[in-house]
Amino acid sequence: MPLIAPPLDTEKFEDIFKQARLRIPRYAPEWSDYNESDPGITLLQLFAWLTEMMLYKMNQVPDRNYIKFLQLLGLELRAAQPAQAHLTFSPKAGAPLVGPVRQGTQVSAQSQDGKQLIFETEGGLDLIAFPLTDLQVYDGSGFTVVTSSNSAPGTEFQPLGYEPQIGSALYLGFTSPKVLPAAPLFPLEMHFRVFLPAAAQAGVPQFCSGMSLPPAPPVALVWEYRHPANLTRWRPLNVFADGSTAFTREGYILLEGPAEIATTLEGKITDPRFWLRVRLDSGNYGAGVTPVVDFIRPNTVMALNLATVREELVGISEGLSGQPPFTLSKSPVAPGSLSLTVDGEPWTQVEDFLSSTSTDQHFVLHAITGQILFGDGTHGEIPPAGVEIVATQYRYGGGSGGNVIAGQITSVMTAVPGVDKVTNERPAVGGRDEQNVDELKEQAPALLRCRNRAVTPEDFAALAVQAGGVAKAAALPLTHPDHPGVEVAGAVTVVIVPDSKDQPPQPSSDLIRSVCSYLDDFRLITTELYVRGPVYYAIRSEATIQANPYAAFDAVSRDVSKNLNDYMSPLTDPAATPPVPGWKFGQDLYPNNLYSVILKAADVVAVDNLQVFVDNQPHDDLNKPVVVGPEGLIYGVSDHDITVKPVQNL
């Protein structure tokens, strides 16, 4: 979107007029008539009006010059960024035809303000027609049914047992209908997604480049099935991709579907099922790295909070230089998604017309407003008069409203045969609203420093905030998460705080992965980049305070707790009164400062006693700081123990 300089309009003059009138007794004590009918008052009003107009214009000059300077440098407002979610499609029992889910399939959710949010799948998906109803683990000595653990997110299990060994396996049982559909029973490519425990993964460092991925565990897993020709042996399936790296990371597993498969009885399940199993064929995981899974879902695909528009008539060209911009019906527009034709011929989108010649069929798109500009005949060709300008395809949407909670994306808008329901098992992450002028003015110095590459810590921190869903960030040079306290050449760790109301706000693994993907495009090839969440220090206070006798003691206790938590908040809150700046990374806490924070609460007279606990451990000496590491932040807990008693009159 183009930056728009603020208009030089006048404002009210009441404040200047009031200040001038208050000075009358000092400078003109003989002046006694202050009514508006007095000519002197009329002159004061005129003076106030002229002064306010002049001051307002003078105050706007720096902002106007600053915005014009940003325009000259080519800085524009950042478009809205879409949230991403992983959608799981569940087939109807006994449906004669199931799927496929085509790329661009739309599923909707309701936002908090009642608006419809559209998510589109990023890829196609051939559905497994049978529901996954049974899971059991074979640990080398016996079977353990883990169906209930897999069905309820938050109840983790070990997919290969507590101590995986050669032959340990996870069995996945699919219930077949009474009447089988036509062959093949399973799709040629099956999609599974492995979800690791959310709480255990929140804030955990992740590697942001292929060169720095940790080595895969020295194990070999084999996927197998039972073939009708020989029910006594298992046949292998090809693994096209294993994004979970043998169940050690969250990711997709893409498998070859069996052309023929038989129902059998396996383990503790007494009913016949179509069974797939993944077996530990060789190697071992090593001590302390036993896989732990929250749940596994088939028929899962990633989706973005975007919607596609096709074949939209944008307008008819006037064939003149300087013709008004054309505007798409939907905005903001996802960058790089617009395909435009003029009289049936595709034209090319460019950032600007500076290098365009008179014959270049170029156009410029302002993503936030959806405005399309064409050249003037010297820089960029002018579309001929009377021709149709058609947007053959573009995607729109995005914004923080797309960061919906788990289970909210449930309404299928594109017909998918045989689908019973769809849902997101985890919250959507990464959505961010379009940038406003104040944000750009604040972030412009950092953006000018980095200019499409990240070298200094300030570059990484500024770009991490741009990635979406991040409230604040800090970059620690020479810091490797696996080697704390040791300087590692070429390593950079970026610590991010999500834009979340959780206490404390810890980034999910999906958000960390999204920031990783964004930053990886800006790092130098020799930089080993990591993204993680902060190390939080929970601060709890126990205090005995004196308050005015007429005060409501419960309200006083509540206000004191709020003041403490606002003071120690890791997030910036500009809407608070006064604004809460947010605790800085690595900033130590001096407990003595909490006395003044408590005394700021209304009706508090004195603090008789104060104790501070850090992560439930007492901090004995209030004169010594609570030392916070460079990747650390503090936060106030919700259960401060504040005892209020009436003030003692001496």
C-alpha cells in the first residue's frame, strides 16, 4: 500500500485560548470582562486559532518529511499475513466414494467478531476411506492399546514403547465397512501427520536451515501391511517422505498405499481390521531420546487463511496516461498470487516502473488496498483503450483474526465426497494484520539496516517481528542452544515472544517453525540459525500491606496484584494506562522496586512485609537482584498472596 502523508488540517484551539485567558489577571489586571462579547476575548480567540493552526502544521512537518523519505526509499506498508493450520478430514462410515481433497479446497471458521474466515488447502490429498479406529504398540514382549491416548490430544504415548528395540512396532487399524468400495482400497499416496506434545514442544529451539538440522536418530523404520496372497508375512511399503524423522519431530509422513490389503486380527484387538504397522528394523534411539507422540492423524493437510478469486473483471482501460488505478473487489491480496491479463494477454507484476520501458507490459499492485497501476507510456506500456483487464486469479485474506483456537475450522465450503467432518487439532498460527503507518515509522530504521538480508543481531530481531504472530524478539549472536555458555562461531539464536494472552506467552512449535521458514530466506549461507522461546522466571510475591480503613480490601489486593503483573509483563501493552513497556530480555529484577509498584495502588499506605519467590523458590535477600539470562524474561503469576489490613494510626 502506498504511504499517505498526513493532511495538514487544523484542530481545536480551546487549550491555547484557556491558557491565554488565565494570564489576563497577571498581565492586565484592569481587564475584568471575560465574556465572549468583549472585543479583547474575541482577539484572544483569533490569536488562539491562528497559533493552533501554525503549531499543528509545524508539528506535522517532521512526520510528513519522514513519510516522504520512506516513500523515496521504496518502503511500503507490509500486507496482512495468513495464519496456517493443519486440517484433518474424517471420512463417513461406509461412504461409496471418498475424496479427493483438491488443492484450494476451502474450509471456514468463525472469528471472534463473527466474521467468516476462509482457509484453503495448500496441496491435494487423496483420502483414506476408512477411519483409523485402533492403535496399539508392540514393545517386543506384548501389545498395549493406545487408542484412547491417540484420540484425546494432550494424552501422550510412546509409539514404539518405553524402551524401543528391534522389532518394536506401532500398529494402526482401519475399520472396513460391510461393503467394500471398488479397488484400490487405499490411495496411491497416504498422508499422515505426527503431532508431538504441545506443552513439551512450546519454546523448544528449532533449526532453521538444512545445513544445521540435527542428525536423524540412527534407526531404520519400516512400514508394512498384510497382503491377501499371504497373511502370514508383512510386506513393506515405500516411504516417500518422513518429516517426523522417525517420530522425533512434528511433520508429515507420505506413504505408498497398498494396492491390495487384507483384514486380520492383530494383538489385543479382537475384530478384523486393515492393519498398517511401522516397525523398528535396525538401530536404537539412544538414552533420553525415546519418541513421545501426542497423536497421529491420517488425511491431514496444511491450509492457509486465504481465499482464491478467479476470472474477475477489474475494469476497462481508458488508454490514457495517468488513468485512475483499478481496484480488485477483495483485499488484502496475498503477495505473488495475482495473475492479470489485458485483452487476453498476461502482463507482469513489478515493484515499480523505474526500469520499465514504453513497451514493457508491466503493472504494480498495492497489496493492502488491491489497487492496480499501469505505466504512463514512457515507463511501462499503457493498456489500449477499451480492452478488458481481468484478474485471472488472486488470493486474498490474512490477519491476526485467522489465529483461531483448535477445533474452530470445521465448515467445508468446497464439496468433498464422503467427508463426514474436518477440524484443526491444533490452533492456527502466524496470522498478522496489515502494518499501519506508526508501526512502519517505528520499524523503518531496522528495516533500512537489514534491507533483505540479516547480518547483525538487530537485523534478525527486526525480521522475526515481521514474520507474523511475534510480539517481540531478540537475537543472541554466537549462541547455540545445545552449548549454553559457550560462544559458537556462526551460530545465532533468535528468541521470540508470541502475540498471545497466555501466561507466560510461549511460542508453539508451529509458530517457531513459521518464523524459522521466514528467517531462513534472509540469513547468510554460513549462519547457523535457531529460533526458540524465552526462558521464563515465574515471580510470586507475598506481602502484608496497610490500606486506608474505608477502602475495599479485596479490591486493593486485586489492584496490587495487577500492578505487579503489569510491571513484570513480558509483553508491551500500549492500551494500558499508563502504557506497559514490557520487560526486556536479560533484564534483572531488583525486588526492592516492587515496594514502589505496590504503593502505586489506590488506598495503599504502607508495605509491612514483602517476600519474593522465583519459580516457587524463596529469594531471601531483597537487596540482591534476580539474575536473568540473555534469553530470559520474568512474569508475574496469577496467585500473589496479598494481605491487606487497615492502617495503624500512631
